[in-house]
Amino acid sequence: MRSIGLEQQRGHVLLIAGDIAVRRRGVQVAPSANLAAMGVVPVSAVLNSDVACDTTYLDGARDPNTVLTRLRAAAATPGPLLVYLTGRLTADRRGSRMHLALAGTTAATVRYTALPWEWLGAELRERPAGLTTVLLDLVADKAAWPLLQEYGSLPASPSAEVYGVVCPPGWNGLGPVVSSYTRAWIDQLRASPTRPTNLQLHALAVGAANLPPGVLVLPGARELSGVTTAPGAASGVSARSAPGHGSPGAEPTQPVPLPGDELQRGQPQPQHTPPTAPIDDPRPHIHALATAGRHSEAAMLAQAWEQYVHQTHGSSSTEALHWVEIRADLARMAGDFRLATQLWSSAARTRLGCHAPDAAEVHAAAAGALYCWTQLKDPDAALDTGPDLIRLLRVLPALDPRHLQLAQHRLEFLHRAPSRH
């Protein structure tokens, strides 16, 4: 992508997580983990530009038209654009059209619940050359792989630079962690003192990643044959041939901590996989987004991490509950007190299942729900969420009784308000 001056119009980063890809109950690609990892990389580094930029995280979408709307909005940006797609590639039953599977897509519902691949090219077609990058980390299922073998590529748009990998359906994967290619792409981006070009970055990532034999590399060995190391790459980064496809790349000098690293500790590591490190904490980055007024980006990134935690620790885990509370506080900061009330109430009820009713964690969540409910200015929203909150407060015997009285009096007042009659 060419360099964009600061005086030019703002850019856009669109991160799309499709459906998870599994084989024999083993995870081949965990899109939410990939999205969470990409979300904490500085946007200026991802986009290779210092222009003001919008970021959109799309995780767990079930309607292809929702994805199309976000894609269309991103394609309309006059500045630089990067679209990152991760998940499972599939094809309709006729085997004639490629799709990005979305959450809930099955073999029988591909035509209605998955994103047709040609929509991507159609939306990017009118963009000026040199301003668009498409980055892919995908796994093809058994329906899509024959089409890929026939095409020999995965085109997006003549005006876009397309980089990435598509792994074959027979690959077992490494579990619900950040994919090897995405991990290596981020590692190489951070390891280089000067930002490599996208082609160089892709070549370095392909070489460093633990890719399975037969993987489809875009662009392939011919285009990568002249690319070994990035200008100014960190010392210790050397060219080597990646297993399975012969494309040159590089070993990272030091791994960058990413989501899911802790899951691989103590397990045998392939020789070309760098040692793992503790997980990055995304909370400061998310809090910075929220305090800067970028509430939608903060909420979407928090949802991406919550989905990742669901996949790695389970939806009823303490880690998952912690992210519900983070989302509740983000909703409060954004002024969405109805959502904040609902999330805090949900967190308190969940904590009641594993803590005593007088536990500090339960009371803190209940107090958060009560505070946000008192800030609701919409009477209908307060009436809708009030009864559930009062039921929660009644089962907390150690709670200050004035809290329950406050909620009951307000709910009674709302019911008697003239505007309700």
C-alpha cells in the first residue's frame, strides 16, 4: 500500500471474524482469537499510515447483509483501507460459489447465512489502486477446497493487494489460539524497527509461521521468490524456507505475547515455533479507546475478547464473567445505561452461582446495576429493567436495605407517573 500523507482523508481498518473451523473436534482456526490479537496492534502499524482512521470489529455476525453493510461503508472511505478476514471458507451445495462462513452457517444454509466471496471484490472494485489491502487467514472446508484447487488463488479485486494463507481441510490445527500466520504477521510487524512493506511482511510471516503442507499462500512462491527480509529488519531475522511450500521468510527474534499463549505452555513445540510468552493485556488499550470517545470500537474489541475467552475457558468461566463486567463498564462510559444495567445484573446473577450472597464480588456487580438503572432517563427502559433488578436485590441479604428501598420507590413512582396513563 502506498504511503498516505497526513493531510489526506482518513482511513479504515475492517476486521471480520467468520465461523470457527474445526476438524474432529479440534479447532483449526479461532477467528475471535485472531480478531482480538489484531485489535491490540496500533492501527497506524496495521494500516501503514498515520492518517486518522476508523476501526470496525465484526465478530459473531450471522447475517451476510450485516457484513456487506460494514464492508460497503469501509470501501467508501477515501483513504487507505485494510480488510482482515479470518475463519472458514466454504462453498454452496452446487459447488460453484465460494463463501465466508458466518456464525451458524451449515452446509444446508450456505446460500442464506454465509458471505458470498464475490461480494468482497464487488465492493472493492471501484477503489483507487494502491489504497486497499486484503489480509486473509482462512481454512477451507471440504466443499471449498476443490474450488480453490481449480482457481489456484482467491481473488478479491484487481485494485487490492491480497496477502494471506488458506489452510487445507485435512489440517488438525493448534487449538483455540491465535493462528500461526496471524501470530507471525504481528510478530514480524513489531520486531522490525521500520515498517516493512506488505509484501515483505507477508513473506516474513509465511516463513516464520507453522503452516501445514499444501497450504495456499497468497501471493505464492513466484511472487515471494525475490523477497527475503524487510529493510532494517531486527538483527537475528534471517531468511529460510517455510515448510510445505518453499516460500522464503524469517524467524522472529522474540515472540510477541498474544491471546492463547498460555494454553500452549508445557506442550511440545515444533522446531520453527518460537517459545511462548505471557498474554498481552488488552484492557489498557480498550480503556484508552473508551476514554477517547471511541466507544463503539472499545465495545466491539471487548466483545471479540469475550468470544475468545468463551472458546478458551468456557462461557461460564471466571474469565468470561470478567469480560461481561468490562462490557458493562464500557456501556456505562458510553452512556448506554440500559445495556450497562442488564450486563451488571447478568454478572451479579452469574456470580451468585459461584459465590455466597454476601460476597463482595456479588455486591459490587449489584451496585453497578443499581447505579446504572438510576441513571436511566427513559421511563420505559427503567420500567423494563427495574423488576429484574429488584428481584436480584431481594436475594442479597447483606446488602444495605436502602438500596432495595430506593429501587422499589423509583419503580412505584414510574408506574404512577402521569405520562404512563
